[in-house]
Amino acid sequence: MDIKQLKFLIALDETRHFGQAAARCHITQPTLSMRLRSLEEELDLPLVNRGQRFEGFTAPGERVLAWARTVLAAYDGLQAEAAACRGHLVGTLRLGVVPLSNFDPLPLLQRLHSLHPNMRFELSSLSSEQILDQLASNRLDLGVSYLDRLDSERFDSLQLAETRMGVMYDQRYFSFAEETSSWESLTKLPLGLLTSGMHFRQSIDHNFHSRGLHPQPIIQTDAVHQLLQAVHGGFCCAIMPLDGGLESLTEHLRLQPIEDAQTLARLGLIMRRSAPRSALAEACLALYHTMMQES
């Protein structure tokens, strides 16, 4: 058994396709199949359900896959730790961010990359539950998520600034006379919202319902980019974080503050407490502390 075989197994899980997994690992499909069969023979377990195409993992395969992720994360962490001891950071920082966060990770990642050019970054948009689950299983190094249901015995966190809300619009289609919008005035607009159940949407609903207001959104979606496209096309306005940098995506987008508007819970940078701890995540948190002191 070697690390490459475990990488092949994880690639198959992530792509759910033999050919795509092989391409991701820069090998041929026959080589991938041969190495996985070799792993099965060594463990004396069937790991993969095979038909004319990939049909999922066996029950033992799912358990081996969980261990493979742990072993591979430990291997990557060991490489990163050794490099950190030499005064360098290498490897890939895996960062999960909840949709419509007011935290823009790019300045932090750009600063990290300028200090450590061999670092790479993997960004994922995930729900708060997915972020905590993937931090716990070592599939993420760092998360940006809500702190209201955080288990402080399992995770370290650094609280971020309060998330304030604004109404986003395209100035070619909408204009506002006032400097701020009221929740009452928003009910008269064609609104686009994230789907119910998403954390940011829950905060929006609370702000409306606590005032006895019941808006009827013209469009709902779980994809932020689709919501932005709808706003940019003049189809609707949307409620967005004020400090997320989204209005700078095009010259026509604007964000107007909403009176007394913030999310129900604060966001934080979160990392796992238990070993193996990510040297990349620790460096990222330390740098963020420094950047906050500088600003």
C-alpha cells in the first residue's frame, strides 16, 4: 500500500467516474483500475462496486475511504509541518466559506501567497453544517462559518466583524432617493433571495417577520452567482452582505445599507482543535491577527 493508491481512491470518490479520476491523477484508466485492485487484494476486501461504470463503494470501501482521507491529510500535514519547521509553507490550504459571507478571503490569501509562493488554495462554498463536518474529518483546514452552534471543545475560532446587510441593485434599472433602505420599502421591490434553510436567508426572514412583513420574492436560488446574474440583468434586487465586495464585480452594481440589518449570528474563522492540526491553517490565523492589528 502506498500514498498514491489512497489518492486514487479519494479521486474516485470525488469524481464518481473512473476516467475522470484517472485524468485527475494524471494516469491512464487501466493503471487506476489496476492500482485499486491491488489495494483490494492487499486488504483482502472489495472496495468498489464495478459494472460498466462506477457504481459506488462497498460498505467496507466506505470505511477504508474514511481512513484514506485521514491518512492522506496526515501525510499532507506532515509535509507542511516539516516545511514550516524549515521556515517555509507548502501545500494546499483548503478553505470552506458559507454563501454570502461578509468575509472576503482574497486579501488574506494574496498576502499568504506573497509570503509563501509555494502555497496553493482550494476554496469551497459550503453550508455551515458541511464546513464543521469537513473540518472534523480533516477534509478542510479552515472554515468561515457561523458561531452560534459551534462546539468550542472541538473547534478553535476567531470571531469576525458583524455582518451588516444591504440591498444590491443595478443602477441601470433601479435608483433610490434615500441613503438607507427600510425593511418596509424592500417589500415593494422585486426581490431575489437565497432559498429557505440557508443561514443568511434565515437572518433575512427574521428581520422581515419580526416586523410583521412577508415579502414575496420573485426568484429564489441556492446559487449566489445566479442571484448576481439576476440582479445584473435588472430582474430583481437582492439582500447581500455590505462588506463582502460583491458590488465591485461590475461597474453597475451598487449596495445600499438597510436600516438595523444584521445576521442572527456572527461569523468566525474556525479550525479543528484535535491533532493533526494544520500548519497552514495556523499560519493563516496568525497572519489574519497581524492584518487586523495593522488595519
